[in-house]
Amino acid sequence: MKVVCPVCNRLFEAECTPYKQDYNNIVYYFDTEICMLAFLREPDRFAFKCKKENE
């Protein structure tokens, strides 16, 4: 599955990264450990507001 890193906006395969975090019931995948650490410092800056189905 292709995903976009919320920090660096790079497209990559989710299966190829060990870096992921659950935030507000959404799993975010990161390109590098540096991106994941940046997200953890300021998650609201990078988190996308996702609309759930049936809402």
C-alpha cells in the first residue's frame, strides 16, 4: 500500500517502513525515524483531519 509521509510528503510503500504511530485512532506511516520523531514532537502540526465514513 502506498502512503505519504505526513512530515516530508514523500510517497513510499507502507510495508517497507518500521516507523508508524497511532494518533487519534489513525495510523501514520513515516519515511524515516527523523520524520517520526518530528511528528511525535508536534503531532497536531502534521496530523491530517480525516473524515470517517458514515459521518
